[in-house]
Amino acid sequence: QLAGQLRERLSRVNGISLHDPGKVKCGIVCFSTSNIRPAILQKKLEDRGINVAVVSSENTLLDSRERHLGELVRASIHYYNTRQEIEIFVKNLDELTNSG
């Protein structure tokens, strides 16, 4: 449910593109931004106490080639996360990706 909430909220953030199109979704949410490279976004989020990972195209070689994907940001939702944390995460992403 939390990953679904995250996907729904991210779909409304300007400049964010979701990249997990499967019919059955899990707690891993992969996305990209139109104006910040994944590694830079990861560092900026880390500076705010938020953990995400960067997935290189080599990690998902077949899918990356077929869908022409580069590096992506990966948010892994766990059972102990809360709805409030999702909102804080999305608020921070919105601030970082749409500032300036």
C-alpha cells in the first residue's frame, strides 16, 4: 500500500517519471527526474536524511536496453515506513527537482 501511495504521489510531481510498469508491483519504486542526475539527487536526499539507491543500466541490462533507460533512482519501501514518511519524501523530491 505504501509503495502504491508513493507511486501515486510521484505521478503528480512535475519532472518525475516512474519506470516500474509491471502489472504486479512490489515495494521497489524506480523513477527518474528531468533535471537532476540520479547520483546527484541521491546525495541531496542523503543530506536530508533520506536514503535511496541509484540503479545503473547495467543492473537491469535487458530492460534498460529495451526501454532505453539510463540510471534510475530506487526507493525501497519497507513495512516499517509510514504514510507520513512517504509525504516527507515526496515533499523533498518536489523541492529538489522543482527549485530554481
